[in-house]
Amino acid sequence: MKNALVVFAAGCLGALVQCVVMWLFTRYGITHSLNVSLPGSIAPAWLYPRVVWGGLWGFLFLLPILSSSVFARSFVIALIPTCVQLFVIFPLYEHKGVAGLSLGILTPFLVFFFFWVWALTTAITLKIAK
């Protein structure tokens, strides 16, 4: 139970950092300069579901995937929510096309980058918590 609580909390923190990075990318026009329409916000209504989902995705860190390297582990684990976002959420729920390409051609790369920020923050938090 302790491990489940720790990975959920670490995933929530990772998602909060991810949301702040997305907001900064939006605020400073980085996503716009890459011709990608991925908005970020720090409004509670936008943050809350993403932080909760980040905590749920944190359970992936209970899997014994590349436990030796924080960077390699975060890279591999980030692929899972990225694929769900690109091939389930965008086309089926948000109607943005496969891989969200209607948001911009570089959308898959930015989505992976943002999930990697989440995974890296979560992995570092878990490493510190041990």
C-alpha cells in the first residue's frame, strides 16, 4: 500500500510539473512557433484532471522497467501515456485525428516531450523518496 501511495503522489507531482511546463510553452509562444495548438493553463479546472491522471499513470512505476537508469526508465514509461494520448484520446475523444496531427505536424513530438517531463519528474521524485 505504501508503494502505491508513493507512486500516485509522485505521479501527481510529475503531472503538476508537466502542466507548468505546458503553460510556460504556451505563455512564451513555443508551441505556437512550432505551429502546434496544444494549450497549457494553470487554471484549476484544467490542472485538476491532468494531475489526477498523472497520479494514476504513476502506477506504471510499479513495473520493473529499466530500474537502473532514471533517464532510460522515464523515456520508456513516457511512451505508454504518449501512445494512449496520440492513438486513443486525440482521435476518439477529442476528434483531432490520429496522433493529433490536426493540431500540428509536430504534435506527437511535443506530446512525448511533455509526458517525458512528467515521467522524469516522477522518476526523480521516487528516487528521492527511497
